[in-house]
Amino acid sequence: MKPATAAKKLDVYLPATPAEFREGTITREELAALQADPPEWLRTLRAEGPHPKNLVAAKLGVSNSALVRNGITEALTTAQINELLEEMPEWLSVERAKQIEVRREERRLKSLREDKRREREEAENADD
């Protein structure tokens, strides 16, 4: 597989990986070995970063779009993420609140769909 695909599966920021990782191809067996017994560079990268945008967003409790809206377009290190969480700038508080509402609404809609599915099944079973 391509290095970008492997980096995504490993949840690491591709440009921060070693050159030999970025320049080659990775087999499924090699990927499995990296996941099972990560080398030092991978352990360090996962712990300290820089982290890909999706992980930065998750660690901050916001969406990827929220990062872009607020000027964060580069990968961040764990220290930078922790600093943002400690400082809790206004934009981060606002975006976290939005994310909580979005997730709440998603759960509500999922519950509604599940209720309707159950009602259909019960109606179908009653017809039998």
C-alpha cells in the first residue's frame, strides 16, 4: 500500500515519518508488524506528534472544519494541543459546545430512526 494509506491506518502524520517509510510501499504484513510491535519512531510519533488533523480535532473535541475555521491548518504536537486545552481560547470553547450539540443531535436522530425501524418490524410481524 502507499505510505499515505499506511500512515492513515497507523494514525500518524505522514510528513513526520522516516524517509524510508514515506518513500517505499508497505505490505499488509509490514503494517501488521508495525501495529503489533511499533518501532521507537512510531511510539514517539504517536505520543508526541505532530498529529494528523483528525487526531488533533478529536483530542480538542472539535471537528476538522472547526480547526480550519479557526486557522489551524498544520499538524500539532501533543504539547501544542495540551497548551490549547489549558488556555481554552474562546473559539475552542465555542467549537467544543457546537460539537457537543452536533453529537447530541446525531444521537437523537439515530434513536428516531431506530424507533421507526422497530415500529416497521413490529407492523410487519403483526401482519404475519
